[in-house]
Amino acid sequence: MTKRPIKAITFDLWDTIVHDDSDEPKRAAAGLPSKRVARRDLLHQFLNREAPIPREIVELAYDVGDAAFNKVWHDQHFTWTIGERLNVILTGLKRELPPEAFAELVRLHENMELDYRPNPAPGVHEALRALKGRYKLGIVSDAIVSPGRCLRELLRGEGLLDLFDSFVFSDEAGYSKPHPGVFHAAAEQLGCAVEDIVHVGDREHNDIAGPHAVGARAILLTVVKDRGSDNTQADAICRDYSDFLAVVESME
């Protein structure tokens, strides 16, 4: 059977284009807590301004909110915005914040990744520049805390934004990987059939099974983390971005 030509390549963001949590050592060096702790501290501070509340109660409510988010994300392929997540937590606590305070709390959550930015994956700049002009390039990424607005700013800060032709972020698309809709949305933006796309990512459930379900091909990337290359259904594996172009060419 003759393979369709590859017209476009889409990339996951976290642990594919940027190294997730590589900002944590930078935060620690600046004397700051981890993002997980900082988010709970923020909510506690904002609530305490209105009326005292024990830190451990906020911690428990936040943990429950995160568990609910993860369940919806994994099973229903939908990522609540951080505003929606905070509203769920506040409802559980039977508390409210004034609109201006709530908006500021949301903004501080969303921008946390921009204060101390994660590092790019090793070799990603060179690989993307080698691909530019040969293939259409897109991002298909779940927005876990930071929305697409902030994720574009991360890419812009690394000089990568202009290398991409399309962006599908879950908070803007209305659903997350591996929902077929995100890959069809990418194909529409890129002006090609979804079967002509190769998607690249680090998670079997989202980045391999997802594109396969719509007829696209997939590359498992282990440059940052190897999440199971010994048992992957990916069409190819890339372990070093210096080999990426050769991996794509071998698929054609």
C-alpha cells in the first residue's frame, strides 16, 4: 500500500517543544515554592483577605479540584480553564471572591509559567528550522493551567512562534487530546487532510492513539522523557532532535 505524502507535522508542547517543570529549579534558586505549592498559597492568601480559613482546608479542596480536573481531562477529553477549576474549588469551600480579586487570582495562575520559563527541548530550534518550508507546522496542545494566550507567549519568547502555521490549544478548541476534534481542527487550519499529518508527542494515550484514531500518523518523542517506547504503537520513534528530519523522511 502506497503511503500518503506528509504535508504537515503537528507537535505537542509539553515535554515535546518545551521541558515541562524545568522552571522548578529556577523557582527554587529564587527562593520560591514549587508551582503546585504556590497555587495553593495564592488561593489561601486571597481567601484570607476576605475571611480567615485554615491552610490545610484550602490544600484539601485544591487537591480535590485537581483530581476532578484530571478525571474530566482523561475520560471526557476536556480541560477546564483555571477559572473554571478555581470556581469548582470555591464552590466546594462554600466561598466566593469579589470579581476583581477572582480575576487577579486567575491571572496570577495563568502567568506563573511566564515568570520563570521552562527550557526548550534540546535541539528543538534546529529541528524546526530544518522542517520549516518543507512541511506545514502546527501545535496541538492541552492547556492544563496556562491558556493558549500564555503558551503562545512562551513560544514567542523562545523565537519559535513564527515557525508554526497553526495552533490548536484545548482551552480554545473546546476539547483536548485525544479527542478527534483537535486533529481535525489542525488539519483545517493547515489546509490538508488529517491523513496527511504526522503528529509528534510524548504520551501514548494522547499523542499516538489520538492521531491514529483519525487516520494520521504519529512519532513518539523521547527527547525529554521516555514514557514507554518499548511498547509503543507509534509509526516511528525519535530519541534525538538531530535525527528528526531523517525520521520523518524515512516515513515517506
